[in-house]
Amino acid sequence: MKIKFLFPLLLACAVLCAQEKGASPLSPAHPLTRSSAVTRAVVVGISDYQDPLIPDLRFADRDAEAFANFLRSPAGGALDSDHLKVLTNQNATAGRVAEALDGLVEQTKEGDQVIIYFSGHGDVERKTISQPGFLLCWDSPSRVYMGGGTYSLAFLQEIVSTLSVQNKAKVVVVTDACHAGKLAGSQIGGAAMTAANLAKQYANEVKILSCQPDEFSLEGEQWGGGRGCFSYHLVDGLFGLADRNGDSTVTVGEIDRYLEDRVTTEANPQSQVPMLLGNKTERLATVSAAILAELKKAKARRMPVFTATEGRGLEEEILAKLDSGIVQKYVAFKKAVTDKRFFSDASKVGEVQNLADHEPAADELYASLSTESGLAPLHGFMKRNYAAALQDDAQQTLNAGLKTGPDASSFRGRMPILIFTEKVRYYPRCLDRAAELLGEKHYMYAALKARKYFFEGYLMAAANQNPSTEHGKQVLALLRQSLHWQPEQPHVFWQMSRVFGWNLLQPDSVEHYAWKALEAHPNWIPPCTHAAYLLSLKFNRQDRAKVFLQRAVGIDSSSAEIWHSWAILDLSQNNYADAEVHFKKSIALDSTDAIAWTNLGYLYNRTRRYAEAEPALKQAVVLDSTYAVSWNNLGQMYNRTRRYAEAEHALKQAVALDSALVAAWSNLGSCYNATQRYPEAELVFKKALALDSTQFAVWHNIGGMYEQTHRYAEAGSAFKKALALDSTNAAVWNYLGYIYLQTLRYDEAEPIFKKTIALDSTFANPRRHLGMVCFKTKRPNEARQNFQKALALNPNYAPAILGMAYLLAAEGKTTEALGYVEQTIGKGAAFQQLETDTDLAPLRALPEWRELMKKHFPDKVKD
């Protein structure tokens, strides 16, 4: 049967390497062996037929090569070219196949072993006793098989019987010849008749057939990256996976049981049950413990996948017998599945298309067609293909996210973040329906349920990355449900690590689950980089973050993601020079990463290099216009350069894309505050606090807004909450002290300003404010010292200049005092500010004051 495989195998391992050693077809103790016993084999595999009317197969030739490689290895007898004849595709002509089989008869002696393997099409031309069927060689015609290009089963059985009866050799025949296709014998069940004749048993023979006479063999990429289901599991079983009793040998009975379990399970909902004929106690292989352990380890890392199949010849045959209405509905079902129009109430999500009014969805069409008795032979194909399509996008996403190596992507892939999130939102429903279709006993059921709960947890986690115990516990419950269905999933542990960081604020658990993800998938970078990000930026555990990044560098030192993460670590330590180098290295490795450009822009914002920040942030927006953080950082840059209209636009874009992004709400509040839109600012700040009350910047900003509107009690409360989150921030201590100064609480203000100066001795503001405390409490010498220190730190600081004016006016030195007032006018002091400043009242009574005001504000002072 020709198989259509819709997606790549996740974490594909080179199992063929394991399948090249580890077992011997016959042990020396076998009764048929002798000291000079020889094994000979003919291996044939045909995927690409010369006649275009014979349906090509996909992997028959690869199955033959895999089996031949097994025989070439020490495990398979180390057969050389003198003892192993491999014929694939155009080399597998009828003449060459006949020559190779005839050679076996001529060379085989008593006690030798002969292995004949064929993978390709089998068919009959007409129902007669004398014509048991044909194996179609490469040069077979699509009709009139008696004309050549085929190998008659009668001839094959004569060869086998001669070898086993006359030559007294042990003969093992392996055939995979029952594939769906529009062949000459399709109308009379040619493939089934061929299989039935192949199944005839003779003495001293072991026959291993891929399926029952009325079934078809499946092939697809889910088996070894592109193999037949039967062939793939046959070789695995011979390596020792079939050794049920652990005696280091594989018998006919054991391989029979193994193939029935594996092939039947993975072919479901179609039916494929291999047939093994021969003495069930006959030993077929001797197992190598080391290679078996290697094979088991490789399989443990592999995620189960499920593929669609095709049965083109069978489909044409069945549909030809049905009325046009059913055929049209069947065609509509296949189109709906291809278009991923699964449910009638679905709108376009990611690659899922809008449901047009005149186009019914796949689910309702499937429900109708599954009751049509005339379609019964295709019901297995329909169910399998529909279930495969339902889970295809989710599988693709996991494949991309868990990929390793130089072309590996981050979990979100390279698609815009918003589109990715919306696409993933559709996955749980699709996965649940796929599981329902296949049923609880299907081998994919647990994996589908596990993925359903993972993506539900992923979506819920992505919706809120702010501290919330309740939210975090809800996400963890979904992720643990996923682990219940399928333990040891690295992507689930990775997501749990992130939830403990963002929502639950438990750094030890961040580390624990990141390491569990790495145990399950040792070469996966995201658990390293994401744990490093959280540990460095949220928990100030830079040393622990470095451990993860060093592990990541050991995995792939050329990864852009890793150097990006090093830059984040540098930022957390205020090491701006190294951060810039690492961001640029990351971008040099991957210039399409919007997040790297965003964070480079953030670095420039933080270091007040706004001219460099703007192009970096605009580039981030060009690369991914759905990434809210890019818009937020761009808005922050506009705020800082007083381009408030542009800031408002960018920040509204950010909150529209991610309504849970606290920083964007906070920056939008600052924009409103700067433009004196205080009621709007307050609403926005409170929105940010409702999302995350642990954000230092929000308390800082809302406190500043309260101070500007003279709501000192609320300002003081906000600043105290900010300081509870970061007690080392000199600016907020300064603000709090200023609130006390404004409310005449000098005893409380003074120690706060001294603490601020201790935290940052280069900060001019607290020096000026401490000078005012001293001035108000009649300590002019201390006041003068602090005003002068403030001016030494910042000669353009107008409030410190006014402080000197206050002090000199109080001392009666009016001329000097007026000189300082004039300096403040030069620094931008406003007329209204000077006219209402109570500490300048002694100067305003002087005629010189009026002259000074008239000189600088002629429009305000008239004669």
C-alpha cells in the first residue's frame, strides 16, 4: 500500500545503525549448522517501477537496503557481496532476480541457510489453479504478466522447495508484497490471492509475510524516517526487542508475537496482521545485550507519531461502485481534511481556514460517510487520515520546538508570536477529537491526550506570566495531567520550570524542572536559556544562571539563542558593554530574531542611547509586528525622548497585542502622566497593578503621578510598596523623602535623604532636599553645604540654585539672592513658579524683584 506521511519524525534516531549489529540469524548450536555452513541471501526491493501504470511505492527499496545492511553486519552474519545479492529498483529486473535465485540452488549445500527477501508488488492476472500469482519485478508490464518482467510464485516455491527438500538447507522467506494499487488483478483480488499462495507452507521453511491475504502493507515516514511498518519492526525484533523471555535469542514464535503486537497496533485503524509460518521454537537470531540496550535507549527518546495513508487503487475501485452523491461527499471530506476545515464552528486559526457557508466541515462529513456500507473498505483510511490531519499541526509544532542542532528553532518557531499563539489555541480540540476517533486502545491515544493537556497548559501559561499562585497551580494541574498520560516529556518539564518562575516565584523549582527537561532531552537548549533568564533577571541568581548557560554552550556554541541569553545575564549585572557585544553576536548568527533586536533596543534605552535604540526597535517590529514587547520598548523610548504622541501609539499597540503585559500598561500610564492626563494615567497604572502588584516600576510610576497631583498620602504609600520590592533604589527613597519634606515632616525626611545619599553619592536631588530640611530647621551652614554639593554634582540643577536664593534672602543678602533667582530663570524657571514660591516672599517685596521679573517676563509684568 502506498503511504502518505504528513509530517517529519520527531527526534529521529539513526536506528539503522543499531540495526546493523547485535544479532545472528543462527547460533552455532543450531541443529542445521555445521562447521562449514554458509549463509546466502537475495534481497529485492522495488519502489520505482518502469511501467508508469504500476503504482510506485515509497520505501520498498529502503526496506530492502535496511535488511541487507542487517545481513552485512556481524549481527546478520557479516555477509559479503559473494554471499549477498541486493537488487533494488531498475537493478531488480526479472532476469536478474531469476539469475540470483537460480544461483542459490547451484551453490547451497546441506546445512546451509538461505534468506530470500522481497518487497514490492504482488498480483495475479487471472483466477486459475495453475497461476498462483507473480512478484512484479522492475520491468514488469502493467498487464499480461505472463509476457515477462515478473517472477512467478510457482517458480519461487519450486526454488524454495528445492533448497529445503533437495539441498536440505534452512530457508527463510520474507515477503512484503501486498500493497494497494490499481493492478491488473485488482478486480479479482489479485494481491490477496498472491498473499494466500505465498502463505502455503512446506517442510524446513520459515515464511514471514507482511500481512494476511485480505490486507495491505503500510509504509510511512513514522517508521525509521521512511520504511514499511512490517520491515521496520521485523529488523527491530531480530535485534532483540522480540526476545520476550530474555534468553538472548529470538525464535519464530517470539518474532511472530512481536510483529503482531507492533504492526497491528501501529497500523490501526487499518488492519495489518503479519503471518509467520514455521516451527515456533526455531531460533532466528542471537541478541547482543549492548546493542539491545542502545536500541531501547534510542526508542525511549522518540516521540510517537501517527501518519495518514493512501490506497489509491483500492479507493478508485470502491468509488466506482457508488452513486455520485456519496462520491461527491467523499471528495468533499478529503478536501475538508486537506484544507483543515475540521469543525463547523471553527474560524481561521493559524493554518485552519474559515468555513465557507457552502463547504461542510470534515467532522460532519465523516459522521455521515462512516455509516455508508458501500464505503466500508475505506472507513479505516478515512478514520486514519482524519485523525492524522487533526494532530498534524500539533506534531509539527513539537517537532520544531524540540529540534536540536544548528537549524533548531525556539519553541515558538519563526512565525509571528501572535499567530503562533492563536494557532496553538486550536490544538487541544483537534487532539481530543483525534484521540476520540482512534479510541482508548490505540497506541497513539495516550500521546494525543498528553499533548492535549500540554498545549492547554502552554496556552494558559502564555496568557499570564505575572505572579499568581492560583494561576500557576491551574497551569501545573494541566501539565501534570499531560505527564499522567505520558511521563518524561521534556517540553512539559520545560514549561513547568517557566511556570514556577513567572507565576509561583520559586527559583529552586525553576532549576529542578529545567534539569528534568535536560535529563529527558540532553541536547535541548531552551530549558538552559529560559532557566538562565529567570534566575538572572527575576531572582538575582546569576551564578546559577551561568551554570545553565555553560551547559548550553557545551551543546552548541554557535547558537544565537545562547549568546542572546548571555547578553540578558550581562544586563542583569549592569554589564552593558558585554551585553551589547553578546546581543550583536546573537544577531550576527540570526538577524531574523525579533526578540534579539528588541532586547538590544532595550539595552540602548537603558543606557540612554536613544538614537541607536530607535532603529533597533523598529527593526524588531518589522520582523515581528505581533510581538508586544517590541512595541512596549519602542513606546518607552518615545516617552524618554518626549515624543508622547508616538509613545501613546506604540504602547496602545503593545497592550492590544498582549493585554497582560504589565510594562506596557505602566509605560502608557507614564505617557499620560507626562501629558498631564492624570485620570487616564491613574486608571492605566491601576490596570498594571491588578495584573501584577509585585512590579517595582509600576508603584514607582503611580507614586510619581500622585506626587505631581499633590496626593501625598497616596504617593507615600506607593513609594513604600516600591521600596518593599527594591530597597536599594535611591530614586524612590528620594521621592519618599520629598513627600515628607512637602508635608513638613522634617524629622522623617532627613534620615531618608541621608540613606539616599549613602545609596548614590552622585545623586544631586537628595543633597538639595537635605539642604531644604536644614534650611527649614534653622541650620543654615548645613543647608549651604548641601546646596553647594548638589550644584557641584549638577551645576544646572535649578532647585538647588533656588535653595541658595532662599538661604541668602533669609540672611538679608538680597542682591546675591536675586542673582541666584536670575540664574534659575536662565535654567528655565517659570514666572508662575517664582511668583508663588513661599520661600521667595522676602524677595518679592523688593522693587528689584519687579525689575527682574519685568526684564525676563515682559509680557507678564506691565508698567
